[in-house]
Amino acid sequence: MLVIFLKNIINNEIRRIWPKIDMPDFFVERLELSGYGDYYSNVAFVVSKELGSAPSVVALDLAREVQRYNCIEKIEVADPGFFNIYVDEEILNGLIPVVLAKNVEYGSRAMKGKRVLIEFVSANPTGPLHIGHARSAFLGDVLSRLLKKVGYEVSKEYYINDFGNQVEILANSIYKEYCALHGVEFSVDEEYSGGYIKEIAKEMAKKEGSRWTSCEYLPHFIEVGVLKNLDRIKKDLRGMHIEFDSWFSESELYEKGIVEEVMNIYRSKNLLYEANRSKEGGEAIRRDGSKSNEFSFRKEGGLFLQTSKYGDVEDRVVRRKNGTSVYLLADIAYHMEKFKRGFDSILNLWGADHAGHVGRLRAGIRALGLDDSKLEFILVQMVKLMKEGKDIKISKRAGSIIELQELVREIGEGASRILFMHRSPNSQFVFDIEKMKEGSVNNPVCYFSYGLKRMYALVEKSSYNGFFFNRSNYRLLREERELLKKVSIYHSVLEVAANLKEPHRILFYCQDLISAFHSYFSRYRNNDKILSADREKSKIRVGLIISLKIIVESSLQVLGIRV
RNA sequence: GCUCUCAUAGCUCAGAUGGAUAGAGCAUUGGUUUCCUAAACCAAGGGUCAUAGGUUCGAAUCCUAUUGAGAGCGCCA
């Protein structure tokens, strides 16, 4: 807020002094205790490029004018053109009543009238959520909260892959166990193993007897298997306070004819051709272990879409020779459906292992004549699991998964959120299970809640009556100035985090704020008490502490952390 | 072979838009509590920002090359 205010002042003066230049894109940011002032701007560097004169000259010219504002104590210009702003104390004090008035709504922006669809998790309904899904789950949830906070209308969606090979493997895996329970042998090529498969089989055997051992079982087992896993996923998510607005089923895309609609559009645009191999693909060099080599026997030719015309590296098959559709086609249909619903922005949180899929989906969307700039992908890097220094592989087939719910139960939801929100989405993540357990002893949530507890204690002890006035002769302490400066950048922190889709910035900010408070508290608790008989002093200080409390609570709300 | 992501303290990680002395937590060492209670604070040590060039007033950040790590290069979803 204050930062924006300062920016506006500088903007005004630039327009007055150099009316002819284009409004430059500069920033104002808070400075740590450094002897260089309260805020710093790069404005002189940017403007000097525009004017062709030296930054220090520009800075001095600008400083002379900006200095005249009451809220500016002084401007210092340092070589080669740093523009250092010292603000008047009144302006910092003035933040307190604003924060108090807005309470936890502080930092929220008015609705922008923009609708965002965010799709995340979307784990296949072939097993429970595991640690590999955690990052996408928490990131998506927090991002939704953040986008809402800064004024977007947000819809959260989960895409259910309830069609095709994977769910057939699921059904067969359950069926195998089901048959075994009735003493019938049934063998499968690929299967999922794990307790949950046996449980579903057991339940079906109990409820439905042996009637499926000798008839067409597949559709029924797919249906039940998907349903059971989905129930479980929904329950786990709810347990972590992650709620979705909609659940979109892949098989409905077929049932409702949306896939066919896409095919018709392509057909009418003459973008399809029958072939054994992609025209552009040629003989791509693949590494030996490439799955493309491994599965080359499955390439039998079919109907290709000319995605290479729309930015993809090669054309892609969309319908196999046997007439069945490929996953990509359904995904294009799904995204066309998203576009139809009229969102201004369509966000997809995908695992980095789907990175290769982005280009062809984009191409497919462009081929439909849709504006793919509305489509944004956030690729979440994989989590590398370690235990006692050794790698662990997550595999549903081998049944070696660590359930997400297990983690949350073990260390708590708040700590889990912090764990996954404590790094930027595109950093690789080494997750050591032993260390995680150590971490639970030293739980960062405690740091937050203890900070809040101290704030509450102070407020309760004071005779704060909900009434605040900022006229006062009290001079802020250095620490109090710094705290208020931190308060002043809350809006920018939210804005940057939202723009870059990097909510971890809020966590770091919040942690920094609390740490500064703890430091302040410890320093003055014994001598020169924070609360004293000096009513004016106490009043300002209580106001400051309530402001901090509000910002911490607001940040935690965005992060979905309950303390 | 090609594409994407990444490499910062002993460990786990922050450092958007190039800015002043590169930060935090954990770990290590030492210190601090007559309740606004220490789940905290203070202090110290710890760095060739992977390497080598380049761009410029100025680079952890941008460009090029090299090395190393992860992911992808399926008519699986």
C-alpha cells in the first residue's frame, strides 16, 4: 500500500519534470536496516536510460521535487544513482488504523471480475493419494486461496481419468483378488498391488458373492473400482481441507460426444490424415531405454492430427487403427470444454513428468482456433524420496506407496503444508522421511502459533477498546519502524506471489515478520515494557501488535494453515 | 542424440522485474528467563553463488559453452 503510494508520488513528479518521456517501469522496495533509508527505488537508472543522462543527475533532479512532500522526510542520492527514501513517521503510524479497520480482509483486493479455472491433483483413480501428489495438492489449494485474495473468482477442478487402459488394469487387479477369494485363478499382464486392491475385492466378494466369476465383469469392476478409489481420494482431500468445486470425468467426454465434436472440427479443417507414421516425425533418435522403442510394437498407424502446423515438433496420432481414441484427444476435448465455460484464465498444475505433453495440447487447442494464451501450465517438479540416504521409488504397481494421509497424520496438516510450501514450485525436492520425522519435533507451526499467542497475550493485557487514534507525540523505536515497514509491503508480497504463482513467498514473508516480532518482544519484555502507564505509547504499540497479528492471521489463512 | 527444470553455507532451502556488505531454518559453539512464561531471544563460526568466458556503471540473477542432477522424448493415462 505504502509502496504503491510512494510509487505514485514518484510517477507524478516524473510526469511534471519530464513530460515527454514514456512512463518507465520501476520499483520501490523496502530496505532492511542498512543506513540507506527506509525504501529504495531504481527509478533513476530506468529514467536515465530513457533520457540518456547520468543516473545520479536524474536522481538529484527527482529528489529535489519528491522531497517536498510532507510524508517524505528526505531523499538521499548515492552513486551511481540509488534513490533512497526516508519516510516521515506519521505515514508509518498511519498504516495502523488502516490495517485495524480492515482486519483479516487487509490485503484483499476488490474483485477484478476475472474468472480463473485451476485444475490440480487429478490423480488417477487407481489408488490412494500418495506423497507424490502432495505438492500439487497443497500448491493448488494455496494458489486458489491466494488468487481469491487478490480478487479473482476461482474455480477448482479435479479431472478424473476414468477411461482407458489404466482403469482396466485397476479393474483386472481387483478382479484377480476377487476370483482368488472364490478359489478361481485369474492372471493379468500388468497389475496394481497393495492393500487397497484386496480391500475392494473383499468388499465386493462380501456384497456381491461369486456372481462375477463367470461373466462379463470388466465394466462393473471399473465402475466400482473407480468409485471406491475416488471416495477415498475425496475423503483424504477433505481431511486436508482441500475442497474442489467440480469433478470432471474423462469418460463423460466420450459419452456426451465432446470428443467426437473435436474430431468433426478437425475433419472440417482438413487437419487429419491416415498413416502408419507421423509425416514430420521421421526416424527420431531415441535413447535405448526410451519407452517409444520399448512400445514400438504398439504403433500400428491410425488417424494423425497435424499438430506440427501449430507449433508441435511432430504430428500426433489421435485415433488408433482399431478405432479407439488416444488420451491426447480426450485432453484436447476437455480443454475445449474449459474454454467453452468462458474462463479468462485456465491454469493447469501438472507434474514435471507431463512437461512433454504441454506442446501437443497447446497445438491441439490452437488447431481448434482457440486462443491458447489463456492457457497456463505450472509444472511442479517431482519429489525425490529418500530414506536413510537411499532412494525410494513410488510405484502403484509394486504397491510401494507412502500415503499422503499417513504423512498428514504423522506430522499434522499445518506442518505438511509448510513442508511443501517452503520451496518454489520448480525446485527439485529431496524428501527424507527420517528428517521429516525429526522436523516434526521442531515443528514450524509452533513458531507461528507461539508468535500469535504472544501477540494475543499483549493485546489482552492492554486496555485496548477497539478504538485507535494515531495522533501521538510518541516517537517509534527503530524496531517498531522496521516492523511497520514490513507491514507496508504485505500487498506487494501477495501481488508478486499471485503473479508469479509462487505462494511460498508468503510463507517466507510471514516467517520473517514473526521473527522480527519475537525479537522485538524479547528485547523489551524486561526493561522498558511494551505496555506501560504511558497511554499514548502503549496505544501505538498495541495498535502495531494488532496489525502484526492481523497480517499473520491473514497470511496463514491464505496458506490454509490453522493454528 | 534432442527438449524441459535445476545447481547458492555441513544439511534443507529463500533470494521476481540485473543494484549497495548474498539471507533464513536446522546442525555446531557460547550466552540470556522475578509471568508481557524460553515452543523464544542474542552472539559467533561457516560461501570460489557448479566451472569458464561474455554483456555493463553494476551479475547469484541476462547470454554462450562445459560439467553434474532430475524429468520427458508411448498409438499409457
